[in-house]
Amino acid sequence: MDCNQPDTNILKTIVHAGTKVIPFRDGTKVKFHYQTRKCDESRTLIDDSRTQQKPMELVLGKKFKLEVWESIVQQMALHEVARFRCDKSLVMQYPFVSKTIRDAQKPREERKHCCGMTVQNEGIGYKDLDELFTNPQDLEFTIEILSIESPEEYEKESWQLSDTEKRSLAEKLRQQGNAAYKANNLAAALESYSYATGIIEQLMLKEKPNEPEWDELAQMKIPLLLNYSQCKLAEKDFYAVIEHCTEVLKYDQSCVKAWFRRGRAHAGAWNFDRAKADFQRAAELDSNLQPAVRKELAKLQEQQRLRDVEDKLKYQKLF
């Protein structure tokens, strides 16, 4: 396609014909590779998804920031390759979309948050995108459709789900985590519990703290935190256990499991006084735990004795 053709909103040129025409509708997931070029004499390359080693995924009807991409992919067939010249009025958001994609490829510690004020004062953060933002122009997209999946053909990601679906998914993940824990697959259990917790936290952000809806979600979060802490206790990651049990206690001060489990973690981390206090609180809340607490306190006493012996030996070596 000649980029010097008269401007139109969208001008398509087929490079390779597709193999199959598939109907599009809201929720359809389209996976494609793309190249973005300026419409200058040298057709300057801006982005190429193949160099990023990850194709673009677009779910139709989810108000993607670059609406023109939704329009052009729906003009294509499976495995088709086509070029689209798009009027500058349709690609004003491209610098920001490109920045988001580029930033996602960076190590987490190098990523930067960018707001409108930052753009005004410091630019987008990439010289070519800054230039494109300052001087909007027509862009050419070369698109290759890799796959087209209807909503029934793929598992939705959490951001695509309704609140009701998210709750159901969180419960499903909790059950999967429980099954993995029973099979002694701690890594899989931790992944399920962590994913489910993240979903519940997203829902909690929509509610006001301590309102009935928020409280209900907090109660759903508690068993996930407890199960996660149990896995971490098995891994002897004591500080993670302390952190998650402490969060449980923010929601429910009478949670015996949180007090007892945090006590064991404090013991493992050699925080003897804190461990003793947590065990005693657990026994106060549930008298049936008193035998188990006495056993844990006896272990603590022995740990403390061994610690004192080690400290004494170290002190003697100093002289």
C-alpha cells in the first residue's frame, strides 16, 4: 500500500488472504501480531509485536483504549495479513497504548506509573512516542490474525468477569487450592489461594469498609488467608505466616486459627514472647485447645533453653 494515497478514515490492503471467515461478537478474543509504521517516505517502524515475542490479545466489546484496532480486526479473516492506513483522528491514543505495552515488557522494578501531569511535564518516556504525541499523524498497521476465539472457547480472565462470576471463581480456586494442599502440591495450592485472594480484594475495593457487602467479602477472604498461611507454615516461611494471620485478625479478632497459627510462626521465628502471647490467646478463645497450647508452650520452653545455651557458648568464645 502506498502511504501517500489520499487520506480516508481507514484504508485496507490485503497482503495475504485469510483461511476462514469467523463471525465476531462482544467477548470474542482475537490474537494477532502487528507492526505500526508512520506514513512518511521511509515508513518508519514504531512497534513490532514479533520483537516483543508476544502477540496482542484483544477482547471485543471491552472498550480497549485504541478503538480502531477493534474496527480493523473485525474486517479480517483467520490467518489473514492486511495493512490498514488509519487517519490520525483515530490513533490519537496510540502513544499511550504503545507505552503501556512497552512498559509491560520491562522488569517490574523499571516500570513507571504515568499520569497526565507527568506527560505534560516529562513526556511519555519514549522519544518516538513523545514525537508522535506532539505531532499526530496517520499510522499504518500491518495485522496478522493468529486466532479468533468465541467467548465459549476460552477461559475468561478475572477482569472480564462479572462480580458474581468473580465470586464463583474465587470459591472454585479455594477448592482447587484445598485439593492441591491435600495432594501435598504446595506450589499449586499457593497459586490458587493467591489468585482467589486477589479477586476478592478487587471486589472489596468497590465497597466501603465495614459496610455489609465489604464485611461479607472479608469473610470470604479469611479462609483464603488462613489456607495460604498454612502452606507457608509448611514451607517454614514464618514471616509470611505472621503477615497473613495478622491480616486475618484485623477482620476477626476471635479467629482461633489465626492466633494459634501465628503463634507457631512466631515460635519458628524465635519470637518467644509473642508466640507465648498468641498461644495463650488461642487457648482463651477455645478451651479445647489447652492441651495443644501446653504442648506448644513446652516446645517454646525447650527452644528458649537451647537458645540460651547457644548464646552462652557464643559469649564464652568471645573470651
